[in-house]
Amino acid sequence: MTSEKTRKRNSCICGIIGMLALILLDQWTKLLAVRHLKEASHPLIDGVFSLQYLENRGAAFGMMQGRQWLFAIMAVIIVAVFGYAYYRLPYERKFRILRIVLCFLLAGALGNLIDRLTRNFVVDFFYFELINFPIFNVADCYVTLSAVMLIILYLFYYKDGDFENLIPKKYRSQKESKTDNDQI
């Protein structure tokens, strides 16, 4: 096995271990919420931030209630697309931060998918009372922060050519020839 393939394999193994650790943290916090927060909310900073149990049967902020199958399908698609992107990234130092961000995104999507498949709802419990922000969970934090980081990285860190490896060579050559024909 070549050195590049070994490094890529090791990177994938580290990514999977990292995602599993993040998913375990998310599921553990949800288990704690189910066991300890169902009875009453627990203010951590009175009037500002509390832990409050909520069974979310919708999407972010409680939208589209009762469409669990749709959210499960969307989560599977997100995991497939970003898992593929993770695998296709070249093993170079400049992509390390992107690999970490993708691990957080995948862990968040999988964490909430596990809830949808096992409970038929997502357990939420963080509540910012001061601004009446919708109740959320650890997996939501992973998804939100990684989405923001993806945008920042795309806009300010990476160049267009950095992502050529995400498209297989046979499709890249078709795209390039199509672009050349469009310019004529």
C-alpha cells in the first residue's frame, strides 16, 4: 500500500473515531436530558440560560412537525454527500481543518438521525430564555458551527481549484470540454 493510501486510510479511521466520539457525547447528553430534565427545567443562569426538555418532532426551530421520514432521508443524503467529500479530499495539511469540520457536520447529522430512528423525535434541551431562542441540542451545535465554518473556509481560505479532487476525473474532463465549447 502506498504512503498516500496509508495516510488517507489512517485519516478516514481517525475521522470515524472522531465522529463516533462526538456522536457518543451527543447521545450521552440526550440520555441525561431524558433522565433528568423531563420533570422540570433547570436554570443555569436565571432568566438567561436553562436546561429544558423538549421532544422535537420537526426540523430546526420546530418547523415542519411530524415529517420524520423526510428528515431521515435528508440526513442520509447529507451524510452520503459529505462523507463522500471527506473521502475524496486529498491528504494535505491545508485540508485538515476541513476534515475536522466535516467530522462535526457528519456527527451532528448522524446524532439527530439516531434520535429520529430510535425515538421518532429529537431530544432538545439547551434554552436561551433571555432571547427566547428555540431549544436545541449538542448535535445542532455541531451542524450549525460546522456549516458556518464551511462557509468561512470556502469564502476566505480555499481557492476554486482546491476542490477538483471531489469530482472524479471522468466527469472533470467532460465539464472542462463543455466549458471550452461554451466559450467558442
